[in-house]
Amino acid sequence: YHSVRYEKALCLRKLKRTEADAAFRTLLAEGVNPALQAHALLELADSAVLGKRFDDAAGDLTRLRELVASGGTVLPPELKEQALYRSAACAFERGKMRESAELFEEFLGAFAESSLAATASLMCGEAQLKLERFDRAAEHLQRLVDRYPSDPGRPAALFRLGEALAALQRWAQSETA
């Protein structure tokens, strides 16, 4: 029964119907199994991010991370990966650089081989730059440059790496970045 209701909410979302969020929230209120809860929370967070409602997304992602951390049920690892990455990105969008940097570092520690690792390194480097933690920023940006030579974020990482190294007064390195 709940699986069918989840699929209905998912279809509503894919059709870009406004009642999709309400359908997901109703499903959550009914106390569905943890796996459906996790997927519903991820869908709600996606919807909030698309609508640039980052505070709403952060709330849903926090609930999702708590659900994943509870360990009461086995959830697919990609749910933890997505919850952590999206929480970090959401914190960045909300201007919470310290939280964003911590979450991105946690993500990179847990999911170093993720397809999102390059972007996470760039975003973490950006957050660290905004916090004026130039050494940490340089580490993350250098990681992207070294490990992902064909990543589309590499030019931005090189530029920002040069800025971080200049802030550290490593002039020779900053000129070659």
C-alpha cells in the first residue's frame, strides 16, 4: 500500500505537479518503513533545492541523515552518500561555510571514490577559502587538480588554488597553479 503511494508521489513529481510534495509529506506522516521514508525525504529535499528553498531542504536532509545514522534498518549506501553530499551543498548555498566544509570533508572521507568526489573537493575548497583556511582549501583544490584531470571543475580549481597559495604567500606555487 505505501509503496504504491510512494510511486504515485514520485509520478506526481516527475510530472511537475504541485501536489507531489504534499503526497510525500503525507506518506511520511503515516509512518512508513525507513526505506520509503529515506527516499521520500530525498525527493522532498530535491524539490526544495530546485525551488531554492534551501532551509527546507536542509531540514529534510537532516532528518534523512538521522534516519541513516540510526542504523535501525539497512539502507542502500547511496542514500547516505546522497544525503551527506546534498547536506554539504545545501549548507554552502545557505552561507554556512563551516558546516559545509565539515560535511564535505566527512563526505570525502566516507566516499572518496564517489562520482561526486571531484565536485565535493571543489566545493569544500571554496568553503575553506571563504573561512580563510587557505591550507585546507589548497589541499582540497589540489586533490581535484591531481586526481581528476578531465573534470569540468578543474579550471576553476586551478584558479582558486592559485588564490589560496597566494594568500599563503607561496608565490612560486601560486603562479604555476
